[in-house]
Amino acid sequence: MKKIVTRFAPSPTGTLHIGGVRTALFNYVYAKQNDGLFLIRIEDTDKERSSKEFEKNILDNLSSIGLNPDKKPINQSERNEIYIKASKQLIESGKAYWCDCSPETLDEMRKEQIASGKKPMYDGRSRNLGLEQSEKTVLRLATPEDGDIVVNDIIRGEIIFKNSELDDLILLRSDGSPTYHLCNVVDDFEQGVTSVIRGEDHISNTPRQIHIQNALGYPQLEYAHLPLVLGTDKKRLSKRHAATSLEEYREEGYLDSAIINTLARLGWSKGDNEIFYLDDLIKDFNIKEVQKAGAIFDITKLDWANSQHLANLSLDEFKSHLRPFLLKNDIDIENHRYVDLLINAMRSSDNTLKGIAKSLEPYYKNIKSYDNRAIDKFLSDNNILIDIKELLLNLEDWDVDSIDRILKTYQTDNNLPVPKVNQPIRIALTGSTKSPSLGFTLCILGKDLSIKRIEELINFIGS
Ligand code: GLU
């Protein structure tokens, strides 16, 4: 059997989009599970919209998320000669011809076709004129007028296109530059690609590209068109719904493995399994099981996957992922007496590393502000804070058990529910009502700092 070769062929007109990461991922996984090759091709023929900066962003992000190509990526902008050579072959074999129709002629043609109820398309009028190349001519493919193109899409099944509905595609522009479809087809052949896995928006390009392949005598490719990635309102995912670039998710503190996990589930599932790492995908993914219907990207699923992937890290791994997020807030993770105890207690305090870093701030820095809603809810007066401060001041053994004991005794003696006593102290210690068990929090902050913070809140409420 032929070695499977897949490719991801981004146009560098923006940063790497999460929909693009999914396309790259499925190409990567399909290649790896078939002992094949995964390649990257930069489709940068549109000079106006392409940039080296976006290209770098795409390549760096793919590589850092672990989707490394098996060969050096190629750039279409550097391969003009190859496309010109292919176009010559088409001219020589009579499968392409020069056309000098002016924009006005084409416009008139369209109008007439629309007026007579026909589909507007180029009518092939220059096909048999035997024109030579000039600065006014474009090269067109002589597309078969009858018959069908049948695409056997792995995901979508058989799709039939009528040749009569496809016009003679432009291969070279009047300035002699090759068009997108020609480059795409020639490169798939030159790169030895066997399998095209790409977004559903490319389906209508497929019969056109197959015509070029046929005219050049290239072997057939297999196709899998992936369902669109949609927002929760079922419209195509855009910045309106959520961040769309991979970088933004990383900056929020989602693990690469959780992003991969969530993207793999966009249009694919395996029973009730929810958690997949890249290695699992290589074992379990089946391109034939990808659904046709649009796949909804729901951030709450990413949040959940992230919490699971974070929980699966060892403490050391977790710390090394968290470190940069704390550093952004000028916090050195090691700069705490009980760092490991603290991080262990706080590692599930939020779904993202950024959120966890934020909840850790009170353990490293002074409290900058209090959660006002929590204050309104739990601190109509200072009395409890004042009582507890006194009790804590007199406590000699500063350990979790002793602290818990005096808190408990105070609650029972005064017949108070737990939150009435604990939440005001939490607010004093951390600024909010979020913290691990209160005894632990007091213990880890130490006696002096705990009392100082309770005093600060007493003064704040008093003022
Ligand atoms: N360059 C195209 C894009 O970015 C992909 C073309 C293809 O995969 O065939 O959408």
C-alpha cells in the first residue's frame, strides 16, 4: 500500500486559528496512525494578504503544540517555476488555452446569462481560437463539458458535481502568475500528498482541482472535508463567540494537551471517553467516524478538559506550567515557605492557570482589594472578626488542628452557622471567599500575617 502523506496548507493571512489547529491535528494524527508523513505547505501566493509574521506565528504555534511536520515546510511563493512548468504541460497537451476576454466582455456575458435564466459562468468562447499569450490573456483549463466528477469523501460520502456547471478555470493570470487552484494541485502532487483533509469550505474547490489533476495526469487523492467549527449559537466560530487564535488560549492558561483534546472532539467522539492525549488520538481516532454536521466549540468543554489535564500533572509539572503565569504578576512561585503545600491545595482553585495564579496572589502579596459583594453579604459588622482575632492572638500552637478547634468552639458557643464565622475571616485573609479550608489557610499564612490581615479588614470595615 502507498504511504499516506497528509498536509496542512495554511494561507498566512492571520494568526493560527483554532479551527486551523484542528485541521492540522487531524492531518497529523491520520498520518501518524498510518505510519505516514505529515507535511506543511504555506500557501502564500496572495502577496497582499500574506505576511512572514503570520507565517512564523503559524509555524511556531504548530511546532510548540507538538504538530511538527516530517519535512521542512515549503512556500508557494518560492515555487513559481514549478507551476509555470505545469501550465506549459497543459498548454502543450491542449488541455489549457489562452483567453483574451476583457472584463467588459465577461460582464456582458454574465448579464446575458442572468437575463436568460442561466447560471452565470465563463462560456468557453476562446477555447478554439488558438490565441497566443499576451499581456491581455489569461490561461484557462479546458474543462470537460459533459459528465460528472464524483468525489468519494471519507466523511461526507459520495458527492457528485456536474461538469456542465463548472466553467473553464483560470490557471495563469494576465500577468503570468499562477492562481490558487493550480498551485494547490501541483504542490499536492509534488509533495507526494495522498490524502487531503481540510475544512468543509473547500468542498466546492474539489471538482475544479480534480479537473486540473486529471489534465496533468496526476494520481487521484483521497478527501476528507471536516465539518465547520461553530459557536454556541451554531454560527461559524468567530471572534464574536470566543477567542479564535491559539495564542489567546495559551495566554489564558489552557494546556496544549487540553486544547488538542477539545479540538479533537470537534466533530469526533469515541463512546463516553472524554479525555484524550495526542498519543490516545493516534490509537483511537478514526477519520471515518468524523461527523458531517457542524461542530460546536463550547468554552465550558475546554474549561472542563483543562481542569482534568491540570489534575493529571505531577506537582512538579504543574508548578512548571504555573510558574510563568505567576511571574507575569511578579511572583516567584518558590518564594513561599510552604510552596508545595500551598500549590497542592490551590491547584484546582480555577479551570485555567491564569485563574489559579490569580487566586494565589494573596499568599504572596498584600491584599489590594476586597470582593465587595462578599463584604456586603458577610460583614454587616466587625464583631466576629474582632472576637476571632482575639482568640487567634491567644492561640499558642499555630497548627491546623488547634485553629480548627477554636473556630469550631466559637461557632458552637455562639450558635453560629459555619459560613458566618469563616467567610469574614476568608475575606480578611484572601480578599475573597475563595480559599482552601480555613484552618489550612490561616496556618499557611502564619500567625502574624493572618492577624495583620484580620486587623486590616476590621479597620477597613470600621472606616
Ligand atoms: N490554503 C487553504 C486555506 O488556508 C487550504 C487549502 C487546502 O487545504 O487545500 O484555507
